[in-house]
Amino acid sequence: MKTVRKACALVVRERKGRRELLQLLHPETEPQMPKGGIEPDEAPLDGALRELHEESGLTKVAHTRDLGLHSIVTPGGSLGDGPLERQDWYLFLITPDGDLPDKWTHCVEGDGEDRGLAYGFRWVPVDAQAPEAFHPLFRPAVERLLAL
């Protein structure tokens, strides 16, 4: 079975006394977070920051924190329609620098399969219901955030 390294950005902001998590609205699947493959010679944090920029347009980061590794076995492919593979997700808590809009749309940059797709973004409260607001594959990452 093939192993694929992925970097996942859990972008959290403080707003009106509560934490909010950035949600990526994918046009072809359930809501998720910025995540993608790590290049062969790329450090996981660099991959997370690159994916964040390519998928959301965000470049200004105030703080990062390594949340560890989460491994899954799942069908591969951009829509989960490929052969089974092991995915090692490197999770990073990222605090953006500066004020961000409550909602926006961004066309994906880079050279990945999702290039040119328009992703929507919004913020969801970091609370006990937060995991249910995401695709099931992303729920363990949200649960890790809740445990902090």
C-alpha cells in the first residue's frame, strides 16, 4: 500500500471572545480544511503553509504549532475515488496575522488537481459541534484541536 504525506492547516482566529476555525467549502465534497500533498523535499510545516496559500490565498501567519501526526487508510485521488492508500496527515495549528473577512472565495493556485477550482471560506465556532461541520476524514483533526 502506498503512503502519502499530507499537510493540514487548522487556521484558528479569536473573534468576540471565542475561537473560530476556518472551513473550506469544496464545490465537489463536504466542508474541510486546507490540506494537500507534501512535496518530496518539503518540510511538513512548509507544505501546510504552501497549501494554505494555494487554496485560500492566505500568506500572513502570526503563529504556528505542530499538532502531531494523524494517519488514516482511505481511497486516494482528489475525490476519494482511487485505490486505498495510507495518508500521514501532519496537523498544524495556524494563527493568521491580521484581520480576515468572515467569508471569501479563492481560486486555487499551484499545479495540483484542484487548480482553478473556486473554494469558499467561512469561520465556524470551535466547540463541541465543530467536528460535525466537517467531512468525516477531517473530524479527528478538529477533535485534536478541541482537546487543546
